[in-house]
Amino acid sequence: MTQAVSDKGESFDCAETTQQTPISCVLPSRGTYEVKLFTNNERYGRFDYVGALEFNRK
């Protein structure tokens, strides 16, 4: 699971991912985004935070 948070504090879920699919997240407007990564062995339930990447859309 991935979640993006903009530098304005707006938060939204990105496309659903699995071990076989790449991460995909459409950034809606200009700005800096922190894309948070979560993992779980099951499709549903509690997901653990594993890290984040920062992106800039110009």
C-alpha cells in the first residue's frame, strides 16, 4: 500500500500495489510529496510502515 502526503498536508492513497506490480502514484499538482510505503503479508488488515520517498512535481 502507498499513501502520498503533499507539502500542503493533503493526503491520498495511491494505486493498490502487490509484490508483482510497480508502485504507481499520480501526483495531482505541483509541489513536494512524501510517498509512504506500507507492507502486510495479507491483502487486508493492519499494514506496517516501512519507509518513504520524496518526490517533486514541477
